[in-house]
Amino acid sequence: MSVLAAIAVLAVLILVHELGHFVAARSQGIYVNRFSLGFGPVLWKYQGTETEYAVRAFPLGGFVGFPDDDPDSEIPPNDPNLLRNRPVLDRAIVISAGVIANLIFAYLVLVIQLGIVGIPEKFNYQPGVLVQPVNEQSIAYQAGIREGDIVLAVNGQELPASDQATAILTKEIQTHPNQEIALKVQQQNQQVSLKLTPAQGTDGKGLVGIQLGPNGKPIFRKPNSPFEIFGIAANRFQQLFIGTLNGFGQLITNFQQTIGQVSGPVNIVKVGAKLAADDSTNLLSFAAIISINLAIINILPLPALDGGQLAFLLIEGLRGKPLPSRIQEGVMQTGLVLLLGLGIFLIVKETIQLTTQ
């Protein structure tokens, strides 16, 4: 059930994104002839007065279709309500609306979560640091560390039940590049001793490919007012947004060290399922984080993404006329093939990893 819940969250986020495009177009009187959730063969469809609504076989995304280039469309090519005949600003609103919808949805989800769960008041710390290897090729994983393990001590120093525990472990790892360090680790119902040697990063600091988190659980209280919920949700949204931007920045500036952390649909569902199994309300945080990631990915100026189409509009605005159709179509089709290929590659790779674990 938790896997289905995680898949449902991804489907909702895709739906929200496409609804952003759809509502932005229809609210301006722009024709929309297709609204699809997923790609590939049609599983279900409904023909409305103007738009065909469909659910397709491969839930890797979705699309809103316009009759501009539909050879079967009976709309005159010079109709002002065709998307291509609208001013650049109108088209930019339609194209960027999916990203805006995902960002608004992420904030609203955080508001709902705070309203249901409450306001985090303090954290009930337990000794140690909760850890998770970034992938199976990481030094931490090769040394025997697994997701959910708790590091209780490093080089003989016990990690306290406080917010200082992660700082202590981080310092020991970063200050011992190419030097062996000893860990005492709680793995399920037993304690084990592990040794690993951090590699030296480009900044000279040690790294082992591991994510660190506090060991314990937050304690919540009832919100004092709706305004408190909106304010705290805004702060949380800002933290997640900036953190996601920093993550993409690291991928660009430190590609070799961070590419292993890129996840495809299978791993994303796996993470969501685990969060749902621990606590169903965690799906709200999961939805907010993935929605922000989806927004930022789509705004990147890459072919077949919203950012790529906005880049074409920017060029059109500067030139005073659009690029030739054959150039735009060639770039977008190439980008679509590459993105779908990457998606299929990640699905196959992660499915194989999942079945061999």
C-alpha cells in the first residue's frame, strides 16, 4: 500500500503541473485539444466539448496539447486564440504555469501538514547519528553501512544525544582524508564495529558518500493561529527551495562526486514508500520536496522542458521573430528522446538494483 501511495503522490504532482498549463491557457481563451497524464498507449480517455482527456500507459510525465500543429484541426491557422498566434507574454504565462503550480502546491502541502501534525516544538534526541549511504558504490556502503543504521561512536568518541552529534561525525570524516576511521554502528538489533577510509575531495576534505541525520523524533504542539502555520510553512518552503537549488548547483560544480545521488522514478517511489510506511503524514513532506524538484527541473533551459520553450520565447523576443520551425522541432524532439532515454535507463538500472538487494 505504501508503494501505491508513493506512486499516487507522483501522479498527483504530474497532474498539478499539467493543470497549471491547462488552466493558464483556458483562462486566456487559448485553445487546448488534449490533456494527458502519462505517455504511450491510451488506457482511458474522455472527449469533452473542446479537449480530449486521457490517461496513458507510461506515467513518466504528461502533456497539454494544442491544436496549432494538428493537421486534423478545423480551426483556421490565423485564429487569434491559437497558442502560436498569441503575444510572447501570453505564451510565457502558459509555459511557466506548470512550474508555478508545482511551487504553489508544495507550499500548500506544507501548510496542510503543519495543520494536521502540528508545529515542531523541539527534537527528542537519542544518542548517535542516523545515516544512509548515497548509493551502493559509496565508501560507506562498501564498508557495510546500510540505510537506517545509527553511528554511535567515531574513533572511540561517543556521539551524544544532541544536535552536536552530526557535527562531530562530519568533522571526523572531513578531517581524515585517506586515513582509516573506526565506527561503532547500531544495525537493527546488534552493534557492529566498522572501519572505512574517507576519500579526499577536491576541497581537500574527507568524504565517504553518506547522508547524516539526527537520531530521534520531533515533538509537536498545536498551532496558535492559522497565521503561524502560514509563516512556518513559508520558512520551510524557503529552506527546501534553497536546499534544492544548492543541490543542483553541486551537481553542476561537482558533477563527478554528486552524479551518483541522482535518482530515477523507481528510487523515488522506494523512498516515498519507506516514508509512508514509517508515518503516512511523511508523504506530505515527500510531495512538497518532489514538487519543488519537479518545478526546478522543468524550468531548466533544456530541450523538451518548459525552460527550453521559454528560452525559445526569449530568443523570439530579442529577434522580433521566432526561430524557424524546423530548428525548434529538431531541438525539442532530440531533447525529448534524450530525456525519455535517461528515464528508461534509470528505471532499468534501479529496478535491477532493487531486485538484487
